[in-house]
Amino acid sequence: MSAVLVIRNPAAGRGRALRQWDEVRRKLDFAFDETVTSRPLEAREVTIREAHNYSRIVAAGGDGTVHEVVNGLMQSGSRAALGVIPLGSGDDFAKLLSRDSRKTRQFDVGRIVCGTEVRYFANGMDIGFGAHGARNVARVPRFLTGFGAYLAALGLTLLRYPLLRVRLQLDDAPPFDFATAMTAVMNGTTFGGSFRVCPEARPDDGLLDLLLVDAVGRLEILRLVPKILRGAHAGHPRLRLLRARRVTIESEEPLLVEADGEIAFETASRLEIGILPGALAVLG
């Protein structure tokens, strides 16, 4: 078995991955095989095909690249460890890692079941404002990169975002109806590069962390943004921070769903979200 396969997405980070790769490559102190992707979902396909031939699969790109590789690892049943070379715009998953790439940790993985489809997430997923923001990132001019691209997407999303009526059930508790501007289910702490939606979340505690945002208007969202950036929103009267192992979300209106910054489902009506404790070996 070969040691390392690097799956590199040159489009990650709005071209950052392509611009910086030569410099990054010179600093790597291990031998590796390399595959360069050219289209969406290719990293997942390569991982499914190659995961059993390598002991480590390294995602060189952003959170979307990590998302595809993690889905490939989960679908293939491989025990290969995930490595990350963060070259994206937000790199939220990479914020959970230490600098010691020789150490392996066991991370939880989130799983979303929507009808007959299954999608996994490494960092988090959401419906409402965040999902529409993730879709709007693609509409932001390409000269805006990093956190600036996310701020521009936030501005676009403020122009039009849904207020959703959903039914939630956490573990075996009774379901409850809830009007929400955004509901996030997290394994990690941040999304959108710097928004610390669940600052107390841990990727290895066997629990999902939730942020439930009431159906608030634009002005209230603008007031919340700096608090969430600092992770200082606990106790806000229009927010709830919760934990669960299983989450069910139902809606009569179709839901746009993002996972790890990627659009996972566009017209979901029922989501069954669970946690797979310690399912992923991660370097760092």
C-alpha cells in the first residue's frame, strides 16, 4: 500500500490553491502521489476509487474539497486517515486541527439522510440564512477572496432570505414547531471562515451542537453578526445553543441545505441528521 495520495483542487480559494501550490509543495516533507481535480465531485470519486490503496488521503483545497474526500472515505468504508492542506477561502475544518500532522485523532462525522440519499459532513450543515449565503458565494465577483467573499455573500443574502417554519426533534424528546432564520447543526465550531456559530463544539465528543436562530429580520441579523464572529452570542434571547445525537428537521416548504459550505440538497422536506462517533481518522 502506498503511503499518501494528495487530491488537489486548483480552483479552491478562488484560485488561491493554484497560485500557492508550488510554494506549498516545496515545503512538504513527505513523498506522495497526486491527483488534480477539474470538476465538482471528482475528489469524492477519486477517493472512493483509491482509498483502499493508500494509508493517508490528503485534501489540498478548501472545505468543499475536504467535504468530498470525507464523503468518499465514508462511502468506501476505507480506514485511510484524512490529511488537510488548507488552501480555501474559509478553511473552517482546518481550524480544528493542530500543527502536528504526525498525530492521528479520531473525529466524529455527521450524516444526513434525505429520502434515499445520504450525505456526510465533517464540519457542519445548516438551513436558512447560512445555506443561502453559501449559495451566494458563487455569485460574488472573483476578485473578492477569503473573508471578503463571505462578507459580500452575507450582503447578498440580506437582500433576500427565507424565514422557515420547521418541525424539530432532538433525540427522543417531543418534536416542536419553530420559526427560524437559520438552524445550524455542527461538528466543528465555525462556518463561513470566521463565524463561530457553536464555539463550544468539539469534533470528538460524540455530540452534535446546534444553533437555532429565531425568525429575525435584517436589522437583528446585522446586530447578531459581530456577536457570532466573536462567539459571544450565548444567552441571546433570539438564539438557542443545544446538543443532541440525533436531529430531525421537517418542513412543508422545500429546504436548501448546505454541508461544509457545499449545497447538499436543494428541495429537502425531511432531514435525519446523526453523528458517527470517532468514524474518521484525521491527521493533526
